[in-house]
Amino acid sequence: MSEQRGMVEKRGLGHWLTHLGLIIGVLFIFFPIWLAFVASTVTQPEIVRPPMPLLPGDQFFENYSKALLSGVNAPVAMMMLNSLIMALGITIGKIVISLTSAFAIVYFRFPGRTIFFWLIFLTLMLPVEVRIVPTYEVIANFGMLNSYSGLIFPLIASATATFLFRQFFLTVPDELTEAARVDGASPMQFFWHILLPMSRTNIAALFVILFIYGWNQYLWPLLITTDPSMNTIVMGIRQMFPSGDDLADWPVIMATSILAMVPPVIVVISMQKLFIRGLVDSEK
């Protein structure tokens, strides 16, 4: 009995130590974000005059309204809308193309399908940064500069998502495919009514990852957009930093940075359960 009590006590101590370590880690990671939030609610003199306050100030509405309605070249609200359209377009485009291409590779018998799959997979070795000059030339020749289509189309192909969906489709029992065929389901009916619902957690996990990927794009939008109205929020934050002897408006910059984090955080929180299940759930 004493040995069992000792094991329970040790297990309880380890439990609390683990949670204490997690809490310390979260506080350590969250502290810079808290400082950015505090800086977005105070005045410029309060930021530049040490020590910087650790509690929010009374300039929250003033700084955030100024950030949303102003900017270096375009209002922050417009840049956030551009980033949202770009991120959603890239995310939905990648998922749709990856789902259909993986479905074709796994369930259709045609010559060279394995070769086509590995050709798709080899594109991982050629990210946009490597092929950026020919990609820019193609987009320019099609007249897609300073447009949402130019921001989205070059980034919607995803070999990684195609590979993940292919591996998942290969785990679907052949008996399910045969049963659907016996019931008279067409290939697209099998795709829409069986494969797509089964892929829900995988789609959610990829949606979160790809949305953050699209939201954080900087180099490609910087290259193909010359119209300030097409700037993204990541570009806008960079443009807010002064050049030369100009003074930075730190409260507005920090407010813009906090606003830029809101959409990805909302996506992660709203899809948290499906995201975790899509990454760790092995039961299909």
C-alpha cells in the first residue's frame, strides 16, 4: 500500500511539474506578444522613454483606428483584405488541386501515372523563390500583375498536399471502393460522398497550415504588385518602418502587427480540434 501511495505521489508531482514547465514556456513565448499589445495601446513618448510600461494604456481605440484607416501607401484594412483574399485563394486552390490530382493518381489507371506523381513530387525541389524569374515573366505576359489572380495562381500547386492525400487514399479499403461500384456510384459520386467526408480532418489540418503559408507571403507579392492598393499586410508592416532620419510611429506599427496576427489565430483556434485530429489521428 505504501509503495502504491508513493507511486501516486510521484505521478502527481510529475504531473504538476509538467504543467508548470508548460505554463512557463507559454509565458516565455507570449511575453513579446504582450509587449507588442501594450505598445499598441500607449503613446509614442511612453514607448521611447524607458522603462516601457507593462500594462495597457488608454490609447487602444485611437491607435487601432489610426492603424486601420491609415498606412504608408494604403489603409491597413485594405491590406488585410488583400492578404485574406490571397491566403484563402491559395489555401482553397491548393486543397482542390491536390485532392483531385491525388484522386486521379490513386483511382484511375492510365499510362505513366506513377511517373506523373513523381514529377509532381519533384516540384518540391523548385519552390517559387527558385523559379521566380520565369514565373514572373509568365504572369506579366498574361497581364496578371497587380491582380488577385497574379497573387494566387502561381502558388496554388502543392506537391506536399498531393502526396499527403495520395497516402491517405491508399489507406482506404478496396472493399469500400467495390461497394460503391456495386451500388452504382460514379467515380465523382464516390469522391464527393465517400472520400471527401473521410478526408475532413486532413483537409482541416492542411487548411490551417496553408492559410498561414499564404498569409505570410512577402517576396512574391512584393515582386508583382506595384499598385499600393494591392499591398498585403506583411508588406505594409515592412513599409511602416522609417527610412533615413524619420521617426517610426511605434504604437501604430505595433497595432498593425497585432491586427496581422488576428486572422491566423482565429483560423487556428476555430479549427484546432480538426487540425490536431488531422495530424495525429491514425484511425481512418
